[in-house]
Amino acid sequence: MLLRGGLLLLLAAMLAGAQEKKLAIAEARLLSYDDGPAIKDTETLGPGDGVWVTARLAGFAVRVDEDKDRRFIHLTYRFEAVDPDGVAVAEAKSGKIETDLAREDENWMPKERYNFVLPPLPETGAHKVILTVTDEFSKATARRELPFRVKGWDVPASPTLGARGFRFQRREEEGAPLSPARYKAGDTVWARFEMTGYKIGERNAIDVAYGLEVLRASDQKSMYAEPNAAREKDATFYRKRYMQGALSLNLNADIAKGDYIVILKLRDEVGAQTHEERHTFTVE
């Protein structure tokens, strides 16, 4: 009988262990808008797109206070959204679920939400939302990663201040680069480029400016100069590893035909760097 009793006790313990709940994050989804359709694995998001996240929590411990006829839970959680380098793209959200349960709430799963907007200049690649949950009673933890793809501007990194992808254009809106860059008297010369390699200070502070000068190629005579065409001094939650720049020149109706040189002059006030480069266009 002692042996049989021991086996029964062991079997009871095994059954109790099999029925023991395990903390889990269930029904976690990325949505296009609040309570909207799920973001598909094949879908690519872009700058300024919104992301909504919902998740239900299950398998948590329930503490029972028979004297007060109480059944209650205590969970804490944290949502994070990060880029391919693990850098946060939005403010994280932390919270707790500390509530009483009714007897009929045995299968209830709390639902938590999180939403954010992608920054204007996100990195291209695999981003993800990370949700971690801790059961403060059992000390169990659960983690879930929800990946999604983002298409930003593909701007190669640079160890020093520089411009990438300088391109002359026919009009202000982004379009096919002009190659070769040819204009007529009276036209407006448009150009775009991306700045990178500047230093980022505390709290993602940046201070970058650029100017330009136009030379006549035949004799290197200066035709126009604007040393302070634009400046961006800012501090943002998400780092700005690169920035977009643009310039325009209104050609006089009587401008002489020939080649002209645009000297682009960049300044990085935080990193005490400067950079110059030249680009040529033709007036026909």
C-alpha cells in the first residue's frame, strides 16, 4: 500500500504539472490601423506610416485569497519598436495589468495595444516590434517579436561629412536624374542630394548647413553664391543618420551658353567638419 500510495502521489504531481499554465503572448498582430487588417508579410512600409499592435496574454498565475474571496493577477509588459540596428524608432510603452478576476473569467485573456508612426527618414530593412511580459506572481516571462519591412532611402553610411547621390533634375519633384544635365536659358536648375557622415550629439542633436556657388567653367568666374542656402539644427527621438538636401537656380534669359559648375559646400557644426564637391551642368 505504501508503494501504491507513493505512485498515486507521484501521478497526481505529474498531472498537476501537466495542467500548470505557461505564460504566453497570444494573438499578437501588426495592423495597418486601429482594429484594421493585419500587415502582410509581403507588405513594405515607408516613412510616416503608422503601425498598430494588439496582443492577448495567457497562461498567467492567479493568486487566490480565500478569506477575502479574491482572485487576482499582476502582469507587467513593455512594447518596443526598433530598426535593423536595434535602435528604437518610437517611444516604448510600458504598463501593468493588476486586476481582480471573477470566477467566470477563468479563460479571460487581457488585450494590450501599442501604436507608433515611422520616422520621416527610417532605415531600409527588417524592423520589429518586441513585446515582453512578466508575471509578477510566478516570475515567468514571455517574449514575442513581430517583424515588418520598411523601405527608406538607401543612403550608404560615411565616416566623414559628405553628399550622396547628387543629381540634377528637370523639376522640383523627385524624378529621373538628368544625364547629361542640360538646360536652356530661362530654365530652373533643380538638384537633390543626401547628406551623411555628420556627427550626432547628445539626444540625437544635429546641426548641418549647406551653401553653394556657381562658376562659369570657361574662366572659373563666380556667377552666384549663397553660403547659407539651408540649415537644420534639431534634436529628435530617432537619429537622423542622413538628411535630404535640395537646391534650385533660376537661369537668366540672357545667360551665355556653355558649362557651369555648382560647388556644394556642407558644414557640420556639431562635428566641426566641412565638405565641398563640384557638379557640372550645361546651358544649351
